[in-house]
Amino acid sequence: MRGQPNRLAADTAGPFAGSAIDRDRPLAFRLDGRRIEGFAGDSVLSAVLAAGIDSLGQRHDGPMALSSRFAPAIIAAERAHDPQQALAMAQTPATDGADYLTLPARPRWQAQLRRWLPPRSTLGLALAEGAALPLPFMANIGTGAAPAEVIVVGGGVAGMAAAVAAAAAGLSVILLEAAPRLGGSARLFGTLEGEESADASLLRLGAAIAGSGSITVLTRALVFAARPGAVRAHLTDTDAAHPRGRVLTLQARHIVFATGSTERLPVFAGNRLPGTVGVREAWDMAQHYGVWCGQSALLATASNVAYRLAMLARDAGIAVPRILDSRTQPQSRFIEFSKAYGITLAAGTSIAEARPGPQRRGLAIQAQLRVGRFNRDEPLLMADRLVLCGGWQPDLALWHSAGGSSGWDDRGQRLAPGQGPEGLVLAGNAAGYRGHQACLASGAAAIEHLLGRAVPAIAELEVDPIYESPDGPTPIADIPARPGAPAFLDGGRSGVVRPLAPAPAAGWLGGRPPAYRGSLADGPLALHAADIAAGVQLGAIAAERAGPLARQRVAMIAMGSTAEPTLPTKAPLVPDFLAGRFGDKAEMWLIRPDEARSIEPGALIQPNGDVTDPLAAIGVVLRPAEGGTLVLLAASHARAGQSLTVREHGRAIAVRLVAPHDGGAD
């Protein structure tokens, strides 16, 4: 596409055509005076990346990649005088005719120059070394909102399960999710044999949430501060012609943090150059928005999930010649599948350094084979894109902010959560669970814990390591002999660079002192959990200090009084992630079972009792309603009097369609 070189074609094979965008509704907006094209359903960030802009700007030590974790705040040009009206680029939907500026604001002459001569593939920001990207709205006290009995932060499967369990216990719930939709990354990680499929879980939970009168869902809600009894979130409102931001302080006696996990960044020189991206972000941009930068990709991983992404990329026409795996003998069903795709596996190999390619196109990647004490540089590799996965760290930022503790897990090479204040609990990946079924169970268990009830044991469904290798430690490369791009500890907003070892005194007498920054535990750096995990692996932070340091370095935000309360919006009857699931013209109908009984929201509808495959479902139960039960149904099966089957807990229940429903008063 002419104005969208990084947009995959509409007929792309597999799931990477962009499920969230409507290609029949093109749009355009301006960012710093530059015209950006996109489609309805895009975020500002996805449209910018589709337009070929993959660099945020320049630090003195090199260019920085633009990503969902490292993107500047934006503001509507007409509201530029009030920085607290800023918006988060990844949460802001692209709207036709909008005019945005990136923050921090530039001098007028620079702004005019950029309107006439916009840089080709960068936003052109100048970043100070070590400076985190500002989010001006974090200084906003915000308005209050009507309290609930339970707040759930995070709309993945664990958070959705917690919200459903709380509602079933008779509690009012506010479910907050930073992304435009619920569901998290369940489809990327997949499930094991014997577990409910990710699609089936999302359908079941989503329908239960939509059908509940006691769950309020707020998407595009970025929670940035927490304490016992309250959280503060930046909400991107989309009701008006152009998005607006507001800050809410929400109160509840019980809070569940289902904040998921942060993708660790392998530590090597050049690990945040433009062209680098994490596995989860690459999947998210391709699946939801059909965005993929470049025509070839090299993957470097310590986790099995990267192999699944590689196969999907190959299906979409992306060249994936090789996967570098830092583990010496990795085993996985996905690894075997990727070999069948013709993708070469380089086991025991990690990246030593990355540099911009010739004429600043793509990346030149120096790989290194490392088996025990044996090291060997491999031939230089070239790729448009470098997809990285260094494993996973529970996202404990809000947990620490609210007073929760953590400690170093030497076996998992990560920070693991400890005890927290009364009324707060973790669920899902944030609590340390990995498997799909365990995350689902932990959401319901979190509510049982908060209510003081007995909590059932949660078992992780695991495959023997000889068949499915666990994640390896995050790869850490040696410091290169020649100067190059910096090595960052994480891919987030903190921008902390790897500390360098001191050189012998004789090496710098009469010249510049060595580039040595001492222990990461010293000094005023803001450190997040993934920064600290990398610091422990590097020996720059003592393992016993990791947990206390994480609590000390959290950006504490006062949670004082707020303005008058306002009611948050109710969830739509049909949630976003069900859009298109049963065809573009799915209809809402009332059904009645042949036997006198109620039907559970989230139960799937099949054409007859012989069909059991969740992916073959033709509809889903939404909620009880006057005169029957409300369902979302494929139009091809929507006829009054039609007999169908609802499958509930493995049982087939005969039902009959009564009448169409407009989704109104009920």
C-alpha cells in the first residue's frame, strides 16, 4: 500500500489480516503536521507503524525503536496548552481528520520545519540519556467514580475469570483493561491438550461478562497508580468525534491485579534499535491491525512461544529463515512444526550485537554460538526485522505501588510476588501462573481469597521437559569490544542502559575515565521489575536486594482526594471481541429451552447435539431476558421456531428460537 508500506494485504493467509480494522473505511489524520493514513479500528500507534515510522527518535547514543511500551504521549493540537489532556498513543483510536502533536512539545520553529520537511521513518524526538518518557496525565488528580465492591485490573483470561466469579458471588465489579479489547494474549500462548481452548474460554467469559448486570467494563483504561482500596486510571473516551482523555480514581474494598507478564528483553548492544520488536507486540500488531514491518524477520528467543509466531509469519508471506534459541537442546511441538515449515533452528545461539544495516536499511546481526564455555561468532545475518523474546517477568508494577512485596526466584530467574496488603490479591501470570487453565482457576481463586473462603489448590498442567522445554534464562551478551548502540535492560519506558564494568586505571590515564555506572542499586534510577531481574542476572544487583529495591524504585503517585464522582460506562451487550465471531450479520435472538431450566451465560450454541467442537459454534448465550434467554446467533441459522442445541458443561440442551431481539430495554 502506497501510504501504508507496513500493512499486510487484506487477503493475507492466517490470522494476520487485521481483525480490528475495517479496510472499507479508510481515514487520515495528522501527527506533528504529517499526514498518516489508516483504517477505522486502527490505533494512532498502529497507523503510524503501518505508515513506515518505526523510530521514536534519537538519544545521544543512537536511535530508539517506537513500540507500544515506548511511545510518546500525544495531544490534540487545539488542546496543546493543557498537557494534562494528553493521550496514550497505543490506547487512542485513529479518527478521521484529527490533528495531534507529540509530547514533549517542540519550539515553534522546529514544529514548522517538521510540517514542511517531516523525517521519513522517525517521529524525530530528541531524548535525554536515561530519561523516561513523560505521561503528563499522571499528574492529574482526576475525578472520582461510583465505587464498586471489586476492581479487577487486567482483562486477560485471569481478570475476566475473576470478574465473572465476583459477579457470581453477588458483588459489583469494575473490570479495567488498557487495550481496546478484552482477551489479553491467550490466543498467542495457546493451550495444552486437556485444557479448554483459548477461543472457547474467551467466548464463555465474554458472554458471561456481557450478560451480567453487575460488571462494568472499561477498556482503553491505563491504570498507573494503586493503593489499598483505590486505583487511578487514564481513560480514553471515544464517544465524541475525536478521543479525549480523563483520569478516574476508582475505589473498592477488594482489588485483583491480573496485570499479566512483561516480555523480557535479551541484553545485547543494539537491542532497541528501530527494527527490533517483542514477540507479543509483533503478534498483537499483526493479528489486530495487519501491521508487520519489513519482508523478512529473524527471531531470537529463550521461549517456545516465538516458534508459533514464526509459523504465523510464514503463513502471512514473511520470510523467516532462522530462529536463534539460546537453549542448547530445546524441545517443543511448535519447534517440530516450525522445522516442517523449513525454518532453520540454531540452538545454543544468541545475539551478541545488532547494528543498522547498510544504508540504514534493516539490521546487521552478529550471532554467537554459546555451549558451556565454548563461544563462536557465527556469520553476519541480515534481516528487516529482529523479533526478540527473553522470557517473561510477572508485571508487578501496580502490586509494588500498592505496597505488595516480592523476592528473587533463582530457579525462574525473575522477581516473584510475595505478601500484599489486606484487600489486594494477584491472579494469572502476575501471580506466577503460566498455563491457561491455571490462569483461569487463579482468577476465581482470587475472589475466594478476598472473601475469606477456602481457596482450592491450583495445579499447573505441564508437559514433561523432554517434550516441552521450559523457558531459559534471559540471554545476556558480552560487552562488545568496539563501541556501538547501547544495551538496554528492558523494552519499557524507564530506558535503563546496562552498566559497564570498570576498566583498569592504566587503561585511561591521561584520557577519558571508563564508562562505569556502578551498582544499579545506587543512584536515582527508576527501575521496573524487568530492569531489576536483568540487573540481578548481570550481578549489578544483589539477589537479596531485588525485592526491597523493586518497592523503593516504584514511581509512587499520591492517591488523595478527587473531584465529584461520575458513573463509568456500562459494558456493551455484545463485547468487542465477539464482533464478527459468528459472521458480519450476526443477530440477537430470544431462545427457550425445551425443558424448564435456566441457561448459563457463555454457553455455546451448536446446530445439533452431534457437534461438540467449540470452533464450530454458531452462537453464544449472552444473558437471561424477559421472555427467554438472549443469544448472539449466526444469521444463517436465525429463523423463528428453529431447533438448536446449547452445550453447557458438556451436556446438550435442546432449545428453540422464539423471536429476534433488538438489544434494547433488557
